[in-house]
Amino acid sequence: MQNTSSYFHDSDVNPSGFISPFDLPSNKPRSTKTTMLSIAANDANEERKKILATERKYLEACDEKGTAPSSCIVRNVCKDTMPLSNLLLGDKGVAALAMSITISLRDLDLSSNGLTSEALLHLSPCLPNSSITKLNLARNGIGDAGALSLFKVLRHSKLRSLCLSLNKVGDKGVEGLLEHIPMEGPEVGHPEDGGGGMQSGTTKRLDANKNVPPHPPSAKIPNTRSPRASLAYAEPPLEVLNLSSNLLTALGFQHLSSFLSKGPFRLRNLDLSWNTGGNQGCLAIVNSLGKKGSEIVENLNLAFNGLTDEGGAR
């Protein structure tokens, strides 16, 4: 009879002497399906640990900032989209959120949350290390300081779409585009350079309708075009910029025109409607596009800016 003792450890007891096939040692490898299920289970456990760690980090940040946690943030803490509109998070709520942003986040909607410039002082420094490509800050109370902090990190971030409509961004705020995004490239389209206005067939869509009767003549605007940068920088990835319904005047439009003329880059959509650019500001924008309008801005909205028939004809 075969010696069965070798199939058992010294501590095993087999009083009946019967050997089941399941007791015999097996060298058969685990099936591929079993291995894949095991890997998937491990991955799921790791993902769950990551979510719990991020949730804990957010709750601790809320504690530190003295604000109540948002269940909507907790539910979406590790997702690629965060729809946080109309939650009245306030500046402290955004400060807590900024401390727990994950690399997976791509789309962040913070519209209608009662934010001021202080919120962006906390959020902006996080953008260069994040994967956020779309940021909606519409219908808040963000002013020049907030816009400046945002534009300061713009060329270091992955932002492609930025909405600042219905805020309080003024001329000083958009000046940050010139200060913090220096790029080497020819300046085109300025009348004194012989650039003239836009030629037919350049910008694909220009919306300048529904403007109002002429405003009183504004003060002469100084030439604020910056000299060409001595160093070339990678172009910013920004494709959509919405500054509709802010506090921009003709001077702010002049700053933007200098930014546009410094290319090379391309905005698919630039919305400047519902500001007070007037004839002078709108013409500065259009002239900055020159003969390469469609290569710089594809869709331009200048509606409700006080543009008159005289300005439109020019």
C-alpha cells in the first residue's frame, strides 16, 4: 500500500485514513479568468482606498477652513467631472476643495457659488499640478485680483476652456494676460503698422449685433502694446475664453487686442459681449486680428458693447 503520510503535515490528523482528491497536492496553475478576477478585485480595493483617503483629506480641509462639507463634493471626489453649480460653497468651501483636488479631475463647474477673488487665490495655485481642462466660474463676484491670480498660472496649466462671465473683472484684470503670458511672435493688424482691419473671409463668425447708440466719447487710450518678448514660450492651450458681462471698458479691450496680436495661438471662441468696449474697444479687437483673423479667433462675440453704425462701418 502507498504511504499516505507524505500528503499530510505533521500537525494534520486523518483518523479515517481516507485520502480525498482535494487533499492531494496540485501543481495545476490558476486559470487566466481567476487571475484576472483577482487582479480586478485588488484594483477595486486600491481605488476604494484612494477614494476614502481623498474623502478624509477633504473633510479634514473643511475642518481646517471652518466650513461645512458638501455631500456633492464627497460623491464626486475622485471623478473626472465635478458639477458643483448653485451650491453656495463660498470662498472657504472652494479653499477646502482646492486642498483635495485629484489628478483625475478634468471638468470643474463652480458657477453661482457666491465666490469672490479670495476663492481664486486658493484655487489658482492648484491648477498647474492638476488635469483640469474646463473651468466654469460664471455668475460669481470675482474681481481683478482673482482674474490676475488665474491668468498668472494660465500658461502653466492645462486649461482649454475658461468661463468668467457675469463677474466683476475689469481692465486691470485682463491686463494680466499680457503680463503673465509673454509670447514671441509678430504683432499684426495695428493701423500704425499698416495692418488695417480684418479682411473678408478671415474670422469665421463675428457677432456685433444688438449694440446701442453711441456713448459719450471716452478719453484717449494710451498705446499699451508690450514689446515683443525676448524669449519664446509654449503657446497656452486655452481655446475658449468667456468674459461676457463684466466691467471691461475700451482700455480692457485694448489690453486684449495686444494679447491677441502677440500670438501664435488660437482661440476657438472669444466672448466679450455685454461690456462697454464701444467703438474704440471693438475696433481695437478687430484690428488686432488683421489678415489672420481665422487663425487667431474662430468665433468672436462683441454684441451689446455700444458699437455704433460708424464704428461698424470702419
